[in-house]
Amino acid sequence: MIATMGNKKEKILLEDIFVKYRPIVGFRVRKSLGARNPDCEDVANEIITNVIEKLKKKEFRGESSIGTFIYTITSRRIVDYIRQKSKVLKHVPEPSAYPDPQEQIESKERAETIATAIKKLKPKYREVLYLYYYKDFSREEVAEKLGISPRRVSERVNYSQKLLKKYLKK
């Protein structure tokens, strides 16, 4: 494929662009991003593809050398890549710390104590707590399910909470 450069009457073979400038672009990308970066080849190929597309669209005006044109595109793409990666890294959450074994033991003991206290409640209070907190039903949904008024649901929830506090203080 042949592309003509803007004001210059010179013709460029696009294959020659790839053969001559791909190694240079690849070197510059590896130097800027780090040789071990797995994206180097993709970025370099993207740059060459971008150069060829711009030449086909006659966006190269010939006011500078083709090398300068490619160097500018390469520099801009490298900066864009670095900005994109740094944005991604800013939003990565910190890994959570390992749970403290002491806290885990205390949490388990607390859960067992609460479960024991709930078992001491009468079934009508246990059922209201189960539907309201565990199943996350609204007051009206619990009332409908149990066939009682929403006000009665609130009373049972409040009374069962008072009983649980009393059991847990012991």
C-alpha cells in the first residue's frame, strides 16, 4: 500500500514504515514501560497501526519528518497508557487485614450466647424476630404472615429485645 505525504511529493510504502519503525517503536515502548511489562507488544503494535491509519487518512502533513511524526504518536500513546494504569491503581482497594483470632473467638462466643438467649424466648417471639430480622420482612409483611396487626408485631419485637437484653446481662 502506498501513502503520499502532505506537501511533499514523496510516496511512502506502508510496509516500509512497519519494517523500519516497528523495532524503534518497540524499543521505546519497552524502555518507557519496562521490558517485563506484558502490554509492551500490544502498545507498540497499536502505535504502528495508528501511524498507518493516520497516513492512509493523509493526516501527516509533511511539515516534519516521518520519524518525528511517529515519535510524537509513540510518546503520546505511552503517556496515555501510563495515565490509564495509574488511574486503575488509584482505585484498587487495599487488601483486607487477616482477621484477628481473638476477635473471631469472641464473635463466635457472642453468637452462641445470643442463640442460647433466643432459644429461651417463647415461640411467638422467636418467630417475630426470625421474620423481622433474619428474613428481613417489613412490619406489615410479618403481620400478614402471622395474622396479627403491625402494631402487635412492633410490640412483640420490642418486648423480645427487652427479654434478650435481660437474658444477656445474666
